[in-house]
Amino acid sequence: MSIFWIKTFQLILCFAILIVLHEGGHFFFAKLFGVKVEKFYMFFDWKFHLFSTKDKWITRLFPKLKDNVTEYGIGWIPLGGYVKIAGMVDESLDMEQMKQPVQPDEFRAKPVWQRFFIMVGGVLVNFVLALFIYAMILFAWGSDTLPMQHIRHGFAYNEMAQDLGFRDGDIPVKVDGEALEAWDGSVFRAISEAQTVTVLRNGAEVQIAMPAEGVNLLEMIEQDPRFLTIRVPSRVDSVMADSPAALAGMKPGARLLAVDGKDIEWWHEFDAVMARKADVLAAGCSHEDSVRLRTLPIVFANENAAPDTAVIQLTEQYMMGIVKSFYPIYYKDEYVHRDYGFWESIPAGIAYGWETLKGYVSDLKYLFSKKGAQSVGSFGTIGNLFPAVWDWQSFWNITAFISIILAVMNILPIPGLDGGHIFFLLVEAITRRPPSDKFMERAQYVGMALLFALMALALFNDAVKFLF
């Protein structure tokens, strides 16, 4: 199966789980408080649907479904899902119903506190689901962490970091006096928000003063090379059969010593040489130039052998045919594994989920910057989060993270989202006056316009990434 379909199936399964459970949160509280739910749909069914329990062939097979109040179905537009709750201005914009006399089983007939729980139900389910998934990941697979002080060769730093005072080989061990225990993505955020960073340099602690305004996290991550990269010696883990490297005599365990006339010791130095070639190719070149760029002089030394020189011809994809011993492989024996019992995994999963939530909320400020707007993506970007091979641990980890994203985005006080309805309910609770149906209708139109604009931006960004 191709990588595209593996990622696609993971994306569809993730969305199906999150949408059904999110809408199930609204459905649960609506039923709990005796509110009529007319529809429960996964995906949107504008004009037509793929499946419905009200379809004639279904009701012929199961006659009792004809009298069921709620219609369950699957739409054809995979942008979310919805429950149509009687007596509420929502995505359906069914204003004719709102003109009828209020019925006791309608949303608008219920007290504010019940309507609040109905609206917050989806967000609540997304958040609790994420915590549950994180807990079960720890229970099933445990945790593997790479302690910072086990990264014995330290990090390589780009020009931005060097200007701030970092030096190649430094190991960050504290931010604002608080220890950095292990290497993960949160290290970037911690450094970006720190006033001082303490590093180990040649065995001694050195303090680096950071800018008062902090460092832009998106720039740290998106720059090539990144702000900091784990240094790994340029040792080859494996060599593909019949590849240019294999034909040159390179064997697993070999060290690359020079590439294209430049001495190298670490893999990030090799990546820099290859990136410069890629930049020339991206700018456009002739066939002769392409062949020249694919001709690569190298110096390497197999284990227990003298250095050897070769000129290899890279493949059409500009690949050498080696698997680099990057840090998860090189430091595999340095990782600390911990297993969790069932009851132990629950507080640990909650703690991890809470830290993930805090980090994501902290990063929302970048959404309103130029780089943040350019980073907004739709299905292509989200689908690429999933691995190229089916891995249940990665799948559930990403699903939990997306569940947190959905919870945060839905709670924002934007008309059309759950947060918009919750905001108007809070206003009603304070003023003792509900907004008029006309106002809610207009607010819904504004919210939907904003959401469509955001989706258009996300699709445009995806198109730019994948087409250019």
C-alpha cells in the first residue's frame, strides 16, 4: 500500500473517531436534559448524504427506525460533523423552526445552565478523550525519554542561536533555573520563553541571557538548519543494496569524512552540504548542471579500515543509498524506559495531556503572525503528521493531540463554534436577556464566513506546500 493511502486511512479514522465523540458529547447532554435531537451526522450532508437511517432501504429492513426521533447519517463533506438540536440556531440555519411556538423539548426552552452543558459537551469530550488516550498510551507502551545529559556530543546551533551566545557542543540543562530533564519538542518552547538558559559547556555550567522579548518559536523550528540539532557522528547505520554508496564499497558502520570537498564530522554538516545542492536545484538548472550536481566526491572509512576516496553518482532523487545513524538510532541505548500500571498511567496521562494543552494554548499567539498564518494547514498538513507506516502508538498519540486542538479551537468565542454559543449563553446569564433569533442568525453567518475563510487559507497553504 502506498504512503499516501496509509496516511489517508489514518487521517479518516482519526477524524471519524474525534467527530463522532465530539458530537456525541452534545448529544449526550441534550438527551440527558430531554432535548430533542433531530440529526446526528458525521461529516456534512449539504444537498445529499452517503448514508442515513431514514433512507427507504434502511427503514424497510428496520421498520422501527422510521419512528426514531433522531436521524443518524454520514455526509459527504469531511469538514466536521453536527447534531441538529431542536430550537437552536446552528449550522442548519433552520429559522422556520425558530418562528414556531416554543416546545418543552427544545433547546431554547431549557434553563441557561442546561444549555451551557449541552454546548460545552463536545469540547469536554475532546479534552477528556485526549487525557484518556495519553494514559492508555503510557499503560500500553510506557514512556521512552532521552535525558539531556545523556546527549554526550551536545547540540549544533544555527546562526540565530550562535548570535545569542550558544556554541556547538552546548547541552541546555536549565531554563530560568528550572531543570530540562529530557529531550523533546518542548525544549524549543522552553528556550523561546526563557530569560536565561544554562548550558553545559566543556563540563561547566554557563548562563546565556536571552532577549527580554523572547525568541520566535516558529522561526526556531522552521529555519533550516533549526535553532538547535542533536549532534550525531557521521556514521552510517546501513547501506542499501546496489546503491551508489554500496557500489563505492561503503559498508554499515562506515564514517563519512568528507563530502564534495568539505570535511565533515557530524550528520548536520552533511545535511548542510546536501541542502545547498537542493537550493541550486530548486532555483532551476540545465540537465548538464543536474548531472554535475549528482556527481559527488566522498571520503569515507569503513570500520577498522583506512580512509577511501570515491566519486559516486547520486540517484535521480539525489540519494546516496545510506541510512544515517541519526539520534534515535545512535542514542538508542541511552533512552530511559518506564512502564506504567493501569492506575499509575491515569495521573501520568492527565499530567502529560495538561502540559500538552498548556503548550498548545501558549503557541496560539503565533497564529496571528505572518509565519503563523502561513503555517495553517488543512487535510494535507494534518495527514502528514501521521507516519508513513501504520504504527498504533503514533496514531493514538497524534489523535490525542488533534483532539486537544479541536477542544481549544472549538472553545474560542467565535460565532458558529461551540465557544461562540457558550459566550452568548454567558452574556444571557449575566444580563438575564437572551440574544434575539435575528442576532443569532447573523452571528452564525459571520462565524461561518470566518470559518470558510480560514479553511480557504489552509487549503491555499497546502497547495503552495505540495505544488511548489
